[in-house]
Amino acid sequence: MSAYSSDPDLNVYDDSGNGTEVDVAINLLNGNIRLSILWTQEILLSADAADQVADALRRAAAQSRSITAAPSAD
């Protein structure tokens, strides 16, 4: 079982049509964020796809902050 959880709302593929895709995932144990470009080392994105990736990274950052937030020392 992986500690990483991929963003289910992200569905972005290479703009050139070669099947390359982007994955944004968060490690549920430590809050690390993984940005993966699957099947190659680069990807060409349309402006709309780039916005989707940016939104996924913002969601992951918010979730990471909630995972790594230290409990209050009351």
C-alpha cells in the first residue's frame, strides 16, 4: 500500500497527444508533495492544463499543511 494519494481531480495529458500525463500526490504520512510526469521527462501543457496542475498543487499544499501542523502546546 502506498503512502501517496493522487489528486483525483487532476486529469492532465501532454498537449502533443503522446499519452504523457501529470500526477500530483501527497504523502499521507509526512505531507511531502510529489509531482510526477509519467512516461517521459517532459510534458507540453496547454494554458488550461497548466492551471489544472497549479490548482492540484495548491490543494496538495493545503493538505500538507494540515498533515504537518504541530498540535497546540496547551
